[in-house]
Amino acid sequence: MTQPTLRTGPATSTDAAAPTDDTSGGGPVVPRRKTNLALLGGSMATDGGEGSIMTTLFPVIQASLGLATSALGILAATGRIVGAVAGPAWVLVARKTGRKGALALATGFWGLWGVAAGFSQNFTQLLVLYAIMAMGPVAAHTFVPAVIGDSFEEKRRGRVVGWVYGGVTATSSLLAPLIGQLANIENGWRYGFFAFGAVNVLFGVLILAFYKDPGVGSGEAQLREFDQKARDAEQTVTWDKVKSLLKIPSFVVLLGSRLLSSHLLLASFGVVLLVQEYGFDTAVAATVMAPFGFGYLAGTFLGGILSDALHKVSPNYGRVAFLQAAQLAYAVIAFFATQFAYGGIAPYLVLFALVGAAMGVNPGVNRPLVMSVTPPELRPAAFAIFVSIAESVGFAIYTLTAGFLAEAIGMRATMLWLVVGIMTLNAVYLTLLYKPFRRDRDALGRELERRHERLAASSGS
């Protein structure tokens, strides 16, 4: 039976630019790729600011609406569960509008839900509006890695991912202390939602005006010399192809690792931990998020560079080993950051910076690993599964468990079991990736070469 064909988005002159020659003589490059990433990075930073309102200001939201500690876990878990559905949904939206339209909609229109969340008068209203609001940021996490893969060659993807994700988190974390000061203003958390929602609307307009999609496959050396229409003929997406992602052993192992990635718990509950376990007030505790962001920034920048360097030394094993080491390093540092009282905020500032650095390494390693074993046309679907589903489901389980477990055994013990313990298990689990990764990467290379030969033959070149 003929399989239904899914388009990755209209390949028009405004939504799928063909590569052009680099004036520096460095070969064909994708036009306006830096502008694209600046726009997408800015919108992601704004989304991060919206999310940090909930985590940073939860103690005052809790007091304002009369919530239990478990409410934070419920809110975070609900946002992630919604995200698991939203990722694939945005891929379907992009079939009709192209990635540009989907990104503009998810950023601009969805900013209005952030504004609405600021008007919440009880937990039910906040939960519903926060859940809807959480659908928007998922689009960027689904499409941005694919856009990077379509804009840059494999050897540079680690550092580019590092710059984008590092810049996003650094900006969000720089805003965190300012957001923390809203705790000293009556209804300050509401003003935070209003402001970030409005900025999201602005970024939606900017994406419509200035973003130009690179076109699927533009980052592959075997395909970039051909125009988008010709590439699309080789890059049709069917349901069978999407399902075939789960037949790639390396991708399946990476999905398992994503399910075992509990490090986001510390970013979500870190301020609450310092308030409840170590006696800091909210404004002081919130200051740890700034060094956390700087650490994350350093981790993504340096991690992306090291990721590319290790890929050059060993294309088949370098990034795998680096990812495994990063999980173990995170577990060790998180142990010292969560299990001891140091008498002042200064040691926590240092430890949260180191935790951020260990966490920041991940995007510059795991995103390129996924790109290395998945065809370009399937990468949006791959990242929808990898981030929207696997990460969201895992994080929803962890946050929901953490909220209730903290009330039973305390936040410190919760961090020990759910963060330190699970991240150590994750590091051990990644040993399974070494064997299949080389085989899957070579298989993708052969497939791209076959496509090159077919395109060259059909074009008469």
C-alpha cells in the first residue's frame, strides 16, 4: 500500500532558501543563518523567562494563591505532559505553514497566554493557563536543532548548538535575579507574566518579518549543491519513515538517556530547596540562578567546542564518551550542591555555577548525536520525540514525584534520590551507546551518498 506523504513545510522563496556561495571562499553556506538563530534564540530566552517566573517566584505565588508545595510539581509536570503532545502537533502545523509560520504562531500568539496567566485568581485557573502557555516553547525546542542541522555541517554543530542554548540560558538566568526582586512587589509575579507575554508577541512579529528558513538538507555536504525542490524529492516524509526512527538503535538509547535525565529538577526546585532546607529568603535564594546561568553558558560554549574537537579526534566515539562523562560530573557536583548546609549563600553560588556548567554541556553533545544518526527530513520528528515526548514525560514524572516526595521526606532527600541517584544511573546506562552509534552513523552517511548520486543523475551533472 502506498504510504501517505507528509511535507516538512512549503518550500517557497520565503521559507526555503537555497545555499549561496560564501564570499570568504569557505564554500556554500545558508544565507541569513545567524539572523535566524538570533531571532529564535531571543524567543527561546523569553520563553525561559516565563518559565523561571514559576520556579523563581513560586514561594510568593504559593502565598498569594494559598498553594501547597506539591502544586509546583503538579504545574511543572502538567507543562511537560502538555509538551509531549505539543511537539508532534507543531510538526503537523509546520506541514501547512512551514517552520516559519509554526514558529511565529508558537511565539507570538502564545505570548497572549502568558499575559492571561498573570490574571489567575486560583490554582485551577493558573494550572489551565500555564498548561496552554507551555505548548508554545515546545515548537522552538522541536525545530531549532533541525534548523541548526540544516544550516551547519556536522563538524560545527556542537559549538553552534552551544552558542544558541548557552545564550538563551544565560539571558534567562541574568533575568532571574530581577525576577526574584518581583517577590518584594505586591502582585509582582503577575507583572512578570504580563511583561514576558508581551515580549513573546513582539518576537512573533519579528520572526514573521525577518526569519528565512534554510531549507531541509542544506547542512548536508552531499545535498547542499542541489536546489530545494530537487532535495525535497529525495526527502519526502511518510509515516513509515517516522516510525523507522524507533528502529535506529542509537536513537532509542538516546531516548532512554533522556528519560533518565533528571537534572532539570535542580533548576526547577533549587530556589525552593534553599528556602525550605537552608533558611534563605526567596530573593536571596534566587541569586543562585545567575551563576547557574553563567555556568550553563560556559558549559554550552566550551562543551560545544570540546564536543566538536572530540568528534574530530573520534567521530564514532568522542561525543558519546563526552556525554557519558557529563552525566557523571553533574551527579557528583549536584551531591555537594544539595546535601550540605554551608552557612551562607556564597558556596551555593559557586556550586550552582558548576552544576550549570555540567548541565550546559548536554545540548552541544546530545543534539549533534541525534543529528548524526537521523536523516535531515526526519529531524523535526526526531526532536519532537527526543525533547517533547521523552524529556517531557520523564521530567513530568520527576517533578510530580518530587513535589509529593518533598512533603514526605524533605527536599534535601528528594534531591539525593531523584537527582544524584538517577543521574549516576544515566551515566552508567550510556555505555550502551558505544556499540550501535558507529554503525548507525555510517548507515546515514551511505544513505546521503545514495541520494547525492540519484540527484546528480537526475540533474545530468
